Amino acid sequence: MFKSDETTCLSSVSLPFTMYDHMAATLMGMVVLCGGFTGTSQFVTTKCNGFNPKFNLWMPLPDLPFPLRDAAPVSIGSNLFLLGGWTSSPSGLVLKYDGIKENWSLMANLTTPRYSTCAVPWTGGKIVVLGGSHEQLNGQGTVDLNTVDIYDPTIGNAGSLPSMKFARRHHACQLTTGPGPGNPRGIDRLELLTTIDQDNDLLQALLLLEALAMGSKRSSGQWNFWPWTTWSKDGQCWPT
């Protein structure tokens, strides 16, 4: 576990079991892990667990309603949303976990089913969903998306933002607000780190940072490539 304010590494308890292609998010001071494959199993689990850093302890949470992997997790207040993912095919379902009531419920569907997507909280309780992989209608497998959709948990589609320059999956994204490195004016913007373009060529894996400056109303903008990013071990946790 990395403690960013002290740039130190702390020992912590192991995961409750080996997992991959799962969903991870923070919710109400906990780290929540749900779904994905367990160990070397070819079966997707419904299990969810929460890690309480105060007590250095994992605890079971209510199971998912169905097995799920590769969904996009987003926390808003006391709620955790899992958008899309893979069930037996790319899913358009959206699950909400209520951290107060401790239960799962289905919300409005995504317009386009997808998995390996990325999402961030937006204004007014909405969520922005970026890219992912979608099943083609002609049965020719999946295709990556470059669309950026605004999702409302109560009604579903609530508009869109400019499409990304490349279709992407397995990418990471964040919404930054206020001044920061490379952003002295503090313009609200979406940022993403990418690994794969629409032709499945490796884009200098994890080196390309792309940003969409949204302006004060977060309603318009243009995608721009940032300079190639270099990575350093300074101030980070790395295995020895």
C-alpha cells in the first residue's frame, strides 16, 4: 500500500483471493473489489470484498447479482456504479451498490453495451463513459469504440462529448479540476492513459497521455495529445 503524503510503502494484508479482470474502486473510505476471475479459474465470480485501511482488514460485501468482469467502476458519494462489462457478451447493464443500505440494484442501461471501458464522475450525478469494446452486429467479433458518452443513472443516455482521437479499451481515465502540473490555469479536463489504438497497435504502452480540456461548463472541448510521458520510480512503490 502506497502512502502518497509520505511517499512511503506500507505493508498490508493480502487480497482475499487471487483475482484478475475485476473491478476496483474506493467507497466510503474502503477499497472495494468485485467480480472478475479468481485464481486460475475460467469462471467469473460474483464475490465482492471491502478493505478497511483503518483496521487493515478485508471483509465480505454483498455479492453481485450475476457474474461480471471488466466493467467500469465509478464512486459517487455513498454509491458505487459498475458500468457495462462482460457477462456472456459485452453488457449494457449498470449496477449500483448503495453503501448505506448495502444492496445492489439495476439502473438504466447504457446505450451501447461495452466492456473494458473507462468512466469518471461528472456534474449533476452523471457519469462520462469513454471507449471500450462493443460486439459488432454482423457477428464478426468485437470492435473498439472512440465515443465519449454522458450517462445518467436514472434515464440512461444524457448526451455525448467529442469522440477520442483513437478507439480504446483497457485504458485509464480521470477528471482533473483546479491548477496542477501542466495545467496552471486550472481548466477542468478529462485525461486518459492509453495502451491500444483502433488498429490494435501498441501505442508506446502506458506512455501516451491525452487530455480533453472541457472549459468551465464541462460541455465542450477538444482532445489534444500531451508530450510523451516518462516514468520515474521516485516517490512511488516498486517491488524490490
